[in-house]
Amino acid sequence: MSATRMCVVCRQALDQDEGLRIVLGPEGIAALDFRQKLPGRGAWVHWTRSCMEQLNQRGRLNRAFKTDVRIPEAVEGEEPFPMGPARRWVERRQKELLALGQRAGQVKTGANVVLGVVRKGQAEYLVLARDTGETVARDWEHKARGYELPLYRTLLGAGELGEALGRTGVRSVLAAGGGPLSRALQTELKRGAAFL
Ligand SMILES: [Zn+2]
């Protein structure tokens, strides 16, 4: 797996974590290989809005697969391929990993708890709900800078966050510590930034 992967849009090299893999399904229909495990030839695109939006232009996929590639139709109310399905997948992964991470003690919520974790130096990064108000967001951005922690926005609103974490009520901020679930969540948070 040491071969260099290249984004078919910007032609820059990409790491596996920052790449979305596309494979050819039955009848030449493009499909997204989120787990990056399907056999056969694959094409890669960056998990960024600018690269994903240009994927279907200028016959890029035809050239990558050396055949006529058909693009799946967009689900009503969603953005076109690959953004719609990619966003849906990232949202679901963020929910799953938040719930698993919390159960494993790698994700903490509640403003006071989060602050305690940050002050003890046990946080790797902070997460804000998508709909966090400006004043609250600015306050946490300030704290994150002070403690030199990355801060991400999830695609989930505060209500969805509370639900994903099995709490009654809303959750606007959380702290993630070390651990494999926390690292997997961080990858999905970076990917999700393409849809904010
Ligand atoms: Zn790219």
C-alpha cells in the first residue's frame, strides 16, 4: 500500500485519511468505497468541497477508469454525487464514534467537565455542535487557542449530539482524549469540514 495516491481533480498526492475512494460498481456506475477495502481499480479525490465538486466534470472519472462511468443520481434534497452520500456517511460515522467514544471514556461532555479535562491536559481536541451560538463558540475558540488544542465543528446540532451521547437535553461542547476511537472521530471531523 505504499503506492502514492493522487487526487483525480487537483492531481496532488493525498494520504489515505484525506482521500475518498471511488470504485466502479455493476454496470459501470461509480460507487463510494468509504472503508477503502473494495477490490479492483480505485480513483481518489480529496475530502474537500472544492475537489469533490469538480469530480464529475471534464470526464475525470472516465479517464481514471478508462471507460464510460455513470454517476448515480442524487437523492432528493441532497447534493449531487459524491457530496450527498459522502455527507450522509460522515454524519453517521460521527454519531457512531461519539457514542462509542463516550462509552469508552474517550469523549467527555458538559461544559464544566470539558473544562476540567482541558485544564488537566487530558484533552487532545475539542468539538462544538454545528449550531453553537457565536458567543459560546468564540469563548471555546479562545480556550482552544490558549491550550493549543484543535477545535472542530461536528455536522450534528446540539440536540443530535445529546441524543447520540444518550443524554437528555442538548450538548454543545465536548472534549476528546487519547485513544483509537478518539482518533477515528478526529478523522471524520476533518472529513466533515467539507460540508460545513
Ligand atoms: Zn484534490
